[in-house]
Amino acid sequence: MFFSVSKCYTVHEYDGRPKLLNNYTTDSQIVRREVPPDVDLIKELHPILGRIYQIRRICSKEHLEYSLKQLLPFHLLGGISNAVEILSLAVQQNKKITVVGDFDADGATSTAVAIKALRLMGVKQVNYLVPNRFKFGYGLTPEIVAVAAERQPDLIITVDNGISSIDGVAAAKKLGLQVIITDHHLPGDRLPEADAFVNPNLVDDPFPSKSLAGVGVIFYLMLALRADLREKGLFNGTRAEPNLGSLLDLVALGTVADVVPLDHNNRILVTQGLARIRSGMCSPGIEALIKIAGRNQKNLVSMDLGFFVAPRLNAAGRLEDMSLGIECLLEDDYEKALKLASELHALNLERRKIEQDMSMQAAEFLDKVHIDQESQIAIGLCLYNKHWHQGVIGILASRIKEKLHRPVIVFANANQETEDDNDMLIKGSARSIPGVHVRDILEAVATKNPDLISNFGGHAMAAGLSIKFHNYDTFCREFDREVQNHLTKDQLSHTIYSDGELQVEDYNLGLAEQIQFGGPWGQGFPEPVFDGLFDLLERRVVGESHLKMRLKFPDSQCIVDGIAFNNNDRDWPKSVKQVVLAYKLAVNEFRGTRSPQIIIEHIQPVSSNP
């Protein structure tokens, strides 16, 4: 192990029970969201729900209409006509098509949408290839092109990747293959020499929504392809025109899973997908994943997709091969899909165990650093352990980011055999906080230090990179320095934004259900959070790591059930009679009975005077 005041951390294992980073959790504050003065309250709604929408700048009921007719038209996507021209000819000439996906839930659903849509449009020779992250890494690499070439395709379509695959596209073109790139990631200074691009985030692309997930981009391309084939008269007695709406459950899952901002266009896609799922019209694979996750399909909401369905799908790409997840999504037989979903569930349990062990090691190490060092933890924090699992470092980075409220990069070995460990490649997964665009940070570091980062890519809030191990110290310092140029210590205070206070009469099942189905809630359209003071009647830890509480509105007889996940009361003052909470009003389903409860996001214990 090495450690230095330069804040380069290599984490080794320590004995003892970690403190779950509680010693490092920055001060949190609850701030109530302001109601925009220029947005009118929608009077037909419950006043609380109306205020929630008002805060999110929903000006009228029309802004809550999510019919497919309101989707942005596909022709606004730059490059889509060129891509359709190539793809349409490939369909008509029955060319061989290989779809190259990604190993996360967005990539898996994107791959499934492409395969299903092309098959529905009569394509016979279409297959997919998804890189194993441990062998090939991310994107259309030359190595993946070599594997794809064994299938002798005429055309490669990338989904949820490809915009930075300069060498991979060059390798494909050298073999005489056509390449269509569909992606939503931010481009670099240079684009690959592909035949066509569909990406709303390309420079000067006119598409109004820059928040499409990868699955949204390929869905739009399939819509455009269907329109072209219809215009050419290809849908006739032998080739029926497909209903691409049948793929919206996949689009909804991928969109929510990738945590892209839910602007109006994405909310349409998610709402329509959820409607199909609730009505029992979803694919057997998604139905099986919902079943294995123990969720109620008839009342499914976006949060169920994000927190229960997507992790089971993601587990395949994190631990083994995302092909298992894609096969589950493509399976038409429910019983076979259920078997695949069970395998994904088992992988997710394994992932949880690995994540728990890694979290304990990180927590114990940071506790030790805090004791040994008077200096503060780095504002741009990097951690590395040679034994950490490459597929789980992104989750660990998110957990630490949530606790410490600062940009975090977690590194692991890239499973690369080298004679010299210093020349070994290590991979990092970065997570950031509002106000710090982590991909731009990495680009700034790379620009100032041209030989420091081997490659990188991503979004504002999440990114990935590779560096040589001998560059780790230098990178840690440069990353921290660059983050400090954008973020001061005063900005490290975690702010919980509240939609206001609920009164006793607001705590009821009716309002809870209106909020539950009032979304879809998610990134950029946050689920409502409220705050208030409660009398604390009882508290206990359940499931080893969750804090269950019975509460009461002050000066009333209204008893409230609440739970704070992944929390405990070990550091509380001895005598606590009241708590200030930030919480969500939710619906609890137990043995067929629905009742209101609160999901606690933040707790401030209030000590009583002796």
C-alpha cells in the first residue's frame, strides 16, 4: 500500500467494521424549491400535486399529455436520412447486418430494439455482438470488428456506442464493411470515418432533445426506416407493416436505466412503455424480470424500472456477459425468459455481495485516512484497489459520491497481462455531482497532460477512462486540481431540495397514489421530496442496514410509518425525541393492502434537553 499527502489513494483491505463513510459525509442542508412566479398553478389538480408541477415549470395540462403524437419527429435528427438510405438498401437487398451493442442496460435494450425491429421489418440475416467488458472493453474496437468479421456482415450498426471508435471504424472500413453509428454520448474533437451517424449530441445537430438515451436513438432510426420502407411500398401481403410501439417497454427500461434527463420527449417514451407494461403487453423478458424482482406489474412506475429491473439486467454485463441479458429481452417464450431472469437475479445477488465487500474496504480505508491525516479528503477523489471487480467500480463510485458529495473515480485492474506492473492498464469509473461536468474535467486533464489518459468518454455525471498504472499518482493530483478549478470546498455541502411541507391532512393514500403515478419521475424531473419536523415514537434497524421508524406529526394523533434505507442510528445523540426529515410520500404494498408511508431521504436528529 502507498499513501501520500498528494491524495492518491490505493485501497487495501483492513480489518474491523467500517463506519460506512459517516465520518466523511459533508454537512447537508434542506432547501425548499422556489415556486416560479411566471408559472400558473394547474387548478384542476390536487393543490400539492399542482405545486409540484408548478415548481417543475409545468404550465398547463397539455404539458402533462404524453401521447405518441407529441413525440418529436424523427426527421429532426441530423444524419438520420443518410443512415436510413444505407439501412433501407441493406434491407431491400437482404444484406447481412451485425448490431454491436454495449454491456449496460441501455446497450442491452438498444440491441434488443434493433434486432426485434429489423426482424419485424423482414430482415432475415441480422445478429448482434456485445463486447465482454473484461476482454474487449467498451465500444467498437478493432478487436470487436475482427470478431464481427467472422460473421461476414455487410453492415455494422452500433447502438449506444461508436462515436469515439475511430480505430474500430477504420478497421471495419479496411475490411470493406459499411458502418452506421447510433449513439448519444458526447463526441470528441475527431469523429470516426463512418458511413452515417445518428446522435443528437453531435455539434450542430438540430434535434431539440439532447437527452435521448442510446435506446431512444435506435428507436428513432427504426421509426424512420419503417417510414421509408412504407413509402417504397415494401409492406404488402407478404411483409406486414410492424407496430414499433410494441418495443416501447424496452425503450422505457433503457431510458430510465441510463439516468438520462426525463425531458418531455423522454417522458413520452417512458410513459408509453410503462402503459404497455402495466396492461400486460410487454415482452416476456421484461415481464419475467419484473416477476423475479418481486414488483407489481400492474402498478409499475419508473422507479421500479430503475431500482429493481435494471440492476438485474445490468448484473450480466457487470459480472459476466451481457448476452445473457439481451437473450432474456429477445426471448418470446415466457417460461424460458423466466429461467434467464432467474440467472440474472442470481448474478445480481453475487454483484451485491461483491459491492458490499468493496464498500466495506473503501469505508475502512477512508476512515483510516481521516484518522491519520489532518488534511481533508480530496475534492476530486480517486481510489484504487488491485483486487476490486472492474464491473462493479461504477456502483462503488456512485455510493461514495452520494456519501461525500464530490466527484469520485474508482479504479480497478483492466485484466491486462504485462511483464511490468507499472505498465499495466487500469480502468476507472467516474461519477460526479451537479455543477461539475466530469467528461469535460477529463478532457481538460487530457489536454494539459497529453500522455496521461489512454482513453476516456462519457457524460456530465458519469464517465469512464483508462490510464497506465504508473500514471496513477499524477492523474490523481491533476484530477483533484482540475475539479478544484470548478468546485470549491464551500460547494461540498450536500443540498436536499424539498417541495415544501405536508400537513397532517395531506398524509393519505389518495395523494400518495397521485404522486406515484404523476411522473414518470427521474433525472431532470425529480420525484417529489417533502420536509418537516416529526415526533419520534420508535426506531429500530431492520434487514441489518435499514432504519425503521414510527413517527407522529407534532400536535396531532397521526401516526406515520417511515423507513430510511442504508441508514442507522449509531452516531445519534443518546436522547432523541424529534427528527427533521426530508422524505418522499410513497405507497406501501403488503399482502394486497396499499397504505401510505414515507421513504426517508435525510435525517437530522433533534436532541431533547435533560
